[in-house]
Amino acid sequence: MLNWRKRNDALGTVNRGDPAESGLCTLCRADCKGKCETWLSSLVGRKLLYPRDFGEITSGSGNISPVGVGYHSLRIQGYTHGADGLNEGLTDDADDCIFPNANVETEFGNEIETRCKVPIMTGALGSTFIAAKYWDSFAIGAALAGFPIVIGENVVGVDKEAVIENGKVVKAPELDRRIETYQKYYNGYGAIFVQLNVEDTRNGVAEYVIDKYGDDVIIELKWGQGAKDIGGEIQVKSLEYAKFLADRGYVVDPDPTVEKNQQAFKNGSIKSFARHSRLGGTRAKNVDQLKEEFFNSVEFLRNLGFKRISLKTGAYGMKGLAMALKFASEAKLDLLTIDGAGGGTGMSPWNMMEHWGVPSLLLHAKAVEYADILSENGYEVPDMAFAGGLAREDHIFKAVAMGSPYVKLVCMGRAPMIPGFLGSNIEGVFYPDRKEKLNGHWDELPRTVKELGETPESIFAGWYDVEEMVGKDEMKNIPFGAVALYTFVDKLKAGLQQFMAGARKFNLKEIKRSDLMSANRETERETGIPFVTEALDEEAREILK
């Protein structure tokens, strides 16, 4: 296994724990006092694109040709001339060909186009308690920044206040809160997804959503995710709540209805219960049966009135990948999210996350190969989003380039959550009366924050941008976590624009696979991306002749 750098002296960042390829700690804590790259980006924004202490330092890259196959083993091309994809009204004059003019907006969809200000979306934020605790920060931040957010599975099922009559939900306060929080600040860019699994389907979540919110919501079918290939899990530490979830029809382990397990919990030998969802597709014995089952689900949703439908699939093998692409194509879905192993989670079996499934870059490379086959055979390839351990602006460029022309979005799971944690901790210090509601963890600002400022306005680089959007009076209703998320996304946007300008691509649609190089031969073999010294080598030799 590769050992990722724990500390980056040039940026002044450090990981509290063991870092993953994404740059995030393997275990990301809501109470963290800093300061990985994502954490610090949530405060200082695009300033973190550059080395620290300008005027007192010089800096040099510690990067070498890495081993192994992953997004780390791709390099981004830069070119000496040209300017492709400039917006209307701009010319190829040097005064127009500047990185702020690179257009990072994107859109996806089949018949209905969903526009986004930046080419990212969140992973599914479902029934994990951390998603519920920090939802306001996540949702408001995403709405202000103009990108989609996904309400994950089981939100209705775990809600004690939800009312289910005759097997169908008639009241869902937590789901309503999540949708309406995003909609309040929605500005025409982005979207809100609601995900369905087996239990959600049984509970009538789709019917509830369409009746109350119409087609403002994108409904998402779920086959899996990069972190695991079984249903979603949460952990509960209350026997009564565990019994409640069992009564709701969930698999709860250990079984809280068994008397010996109840006694063990009361005596302390069992300290918590894990609630699990069910596997889908269990009745299908072959591809044709699964296809029929899938198309029945899509037809059911369309008959309800949903005009936008997506599919989220995980790090399954090549057969599962091919089915997801083909079925999504034939069903004319609006988006297919392909989540590779190396993804994150709120709670999944640890060794499953470590050892199951196809790693992200390998899965994504094969997805493009299969998409090309579909296209060559006359099928319309669905718009796609790539996911699985992606967190930085270089990841966005690489994933869009790798998936060109099919990939419209990069799905980020854990990274956009960090600003929510961080902002809530800071807000709880300034407003102690809000601390409990915000789930803040700090009693005072740590040194890592104080060195940036002593007031919210001086701590968050994006403060005044958000204030300009919502108005000074409304700022009192904007969580600091939302400001932090906006600030983080602004850094991603600027960094992506810089990579695009260097590649002379001033529109996201112009980014191609040829804008990438493989840093080692194994990556070249697996992805078809030429090795660094062979990329553009033929053109180079023509110049020399």
C-alpha cells in the first residue's frame, strides 16, 4: 500500500491521522482542530492554492512518478499555445485568455437539463446521524454554491417522528426538513436528489416525495456504493431505538428483540446495535431478470410523475458495470453515478471498505471503454458522475478528462462534509447558546483558527461573497458551516480554472482524455492513457523533422 504524505510544508497543512489518496484522514473527526488541506481550504479558500509565506520562501514539488494505479498516477497536460472553448464575446487575445474566464459550469440530464455552477455533487447523505446533525450547513452551502446534494437512503425509516400507515409514509418531518432547507436557498443551479433503497420503496417514499414536491426532486435508484456492497448501516446505542428500528422492518444486529441480547445490553457486554438495509435484486437469477426488475422500477417512478431519474452504482465487477451502463442508457436516465472502491462512508464494515470492489480509476477507465462500445453500437450514453476518494481540484480535472465526453460531475462524499463540521465548531464558540443545536465541539478557537482571525468575517475568506448573495440581514440565518462549504468550493473552482487554463481549455466540455498522461507503465496499460514521454511524442518528432 502506498504511504501518502501526512504533512505538506509548502501549504502548511497536516493530517491528524493517516491520510488517504484524497488527502483526507482515513478517519475524519467532526471535532478536528485541523489542519488537512480540505479543512484549511474551508477557511482560507483559494489562498491555499499557493505555498505559504510568500516573500520569505521558495518551494519545490516533492512529487515523483508514483507507483500503483490510481488518480495519483495521472498527470495533467499543459500546452504552449492555443485557447479552446472561450465563452461568447471573448477572443484569443491574451487579455481574455486568463484563468478566471475558464467556464466550469456544467449540466446533465436527458430531456430536462439540470445546470450546476461547479461540476461537483455530494455523495449520499442519508440516515447516519452525522448527516442529520450538520444538514443545514451541507444543504445551504450546496445551494449557495450551486451544486447538487443527495439525500441518502433510510432517512424516513429511522425518523422516530415519521408516520407510516398501512405500510406507507404519510408524515416525514426529517425528509421534509432536508428538502426544504435546500430549496429555500436554491438559486436555479444544482438540484436535490432523494435516494431509494428496498426499505424506502416499501415505505412509499417515492409516492410521498412526488405528492409533496413534484418533479423538483430527482429520484435516485441505488445499487450500491464504493465503500461497501451490502445495504446501509447505522449504529445505535439505545435499546429502545434498536427495537423501534426492528419494528420498522430493518435488520438489526444483534437482534434487540431477543431477551438474552437485551440482558447483555443492560449489563454492558453489548454496547450498541447495527441497523442494516436489505440487498436489492435478490429475485433476479440472470441479467434479463434483473433488467426486467430494473425497468419495472423506472416505469413505476415515471408513472408517479418523476421526470428526472438517476442511478447510483458501486464498485462491482465488470458485469455489474456493463449492466448499469446499458440499463441506464435504455431507460434514458438523467445521470449514472459510478462509485469506485476507495470511497468513504458514515458507517460500513472496515475490512469491507479496505478489501472489496474495483478501485476507482480502474473502474472509471473501464466505464469509459464500455460507454464507447455503447456509443459505437448506436446507444445514447447517459451522463455520468465519477466518485470514489475524490476531494481536490486536480481530481475534478482528471475525472472529467478520464470520463470525457460522458462525465459531467464529480461526486464527493467526505470532503464537502468537513467544512460543515468546521464551521459548526467555530459558530459554537462565537455563539455558545447555539453550540448544542449546532453539534459544536469546541469551547474556544484553537490556535489553527486563531492564526487566521478572531472574528467570523476575518476567519472565512468567503464570508463577504455569501453576504453579497443573501444580503446582510439574512447572514444571521446562514450557518458558518455553509459559509465554510462555499469557501471550500470556491477554492476548488479556482484551482480547476487554473488547470483548465494551463491546458488551454476554457470550457469544461473541451477537456479530453488527451489532456492526461500516465505517470507509470501500469497506469498506461490499465487506462490507455499514454505514458508521459509518449504522450504527443509523434507530434514532437514531426517538429524535429
